[in-house]
Amino acid sequence: MRILDIERDRLLKPLQAVSGIVERRHTLPILSNVLLEVDGEVLKLLATDLEIQISTEVTLAKAANRQAVTVSARKLQDILRSLPEEAVVVLDGQESKIVLRAAKSRFNLQTLPAQEYPRLAEVSAEGSTSLTLQQKQLKAMLQMVQYAMAQQDIRYYLNGLLLLVEKGVMTMVATDGHRLAYVSNGIDGGLEKAEVILPRKAVLDWSSS
């Protein structure tokens, strides 16, 4: 069954955006996969390691039947990188595998059921706090405090950093119990007080992107 037809770069770029958190080796094999969901003219890619979940969407040139499949993120990415930039990729589903075709090339990739792919609970917009700031500002602040985060500490809240927003100021604090890093910066908007602990992996991923 045909899953989708798409230009190589239009699939590779969003795949690279979500696959950074995918573990090469994991106790749950499905976490090495990326979830591809097609619904009409929209392709959604989702990856998670049960700590972080990243998703992105791509608009397709033509509508496709609604379906979903999971496939190895690393292998799919390696294949797409090996193809010419102008290549058009065709994905067909066949029982427990997908067949990827591009020009004269053909690849078979094993799949796992999409319904078994774990998803983090969606956060309700009601009662939540949201803010907008420049990527370089967020990245600079994370880089100033990330070194002080703990690694694999039994006090799980130290394996990340505290993000606090209050009265037009955003503050980040990280500590491993021996050292402490602190940075604050003014932001737009009179937001209500909100605080959250960002997991270590999310901090490292955002600060290096």
C-alpha cells in the first residue's frame, strides 16, 4: 500500500529535527523508531525517548490515505542522506516492512506497529503559561547554566535545571549539589509566575541546536 511520495529534502529535514533524541540502543526497540503519520495533505513525524517528545509536520503536495507506521530513525536518515538531493522518495507499506524507492534504488526497512508507539501526555493549554523569545537568547541562557546540572543523580530534580518566569523576568538555575549556576534576563509580557524543571537531555539538545 502506498504511504506517500515526497521529495528527499522535504522528508530528510524534518526527520533530522526530531531524530536527535532517538537512542541507538534502548530497552524498548520501538523507541529507536520514528512515527510517521499521514493524514490527507499532512505528514507528521514524532520521536520520543520517554523523557522528551518532539514532533513536526510537513505539507504534502497531494493528499494521501490516512495511515501510520514506525521505522528506524537512524536507518531512514542514513538512506535519505545517501540519495541525490533532487530525488523523489516513494514509501510503500508491506506487512511488517516498508519499501523505500528512489530512482533505481530500493530499500527494505522493518517496521513496528504505530499503535504501540508511546506518546507523552498532551499538556492542556488551559491554565498554562506560554512565552515567545528569540532562539539565540534562550540558547545563550541555557549554555550559561547547563554545566552545573547533575548527571544520573538519585535526586532526579537535579538532573535538569529550574526555569522560573515571574514579573517580566526569566530565570534559570542549575546545581549538582556542589556548584550552582544562575542567570536571569528580561522578557516581554506581564506573565503570571510559573516554574518548571527542564530535563537534562532537553537542555543539552536545545543549547546545541
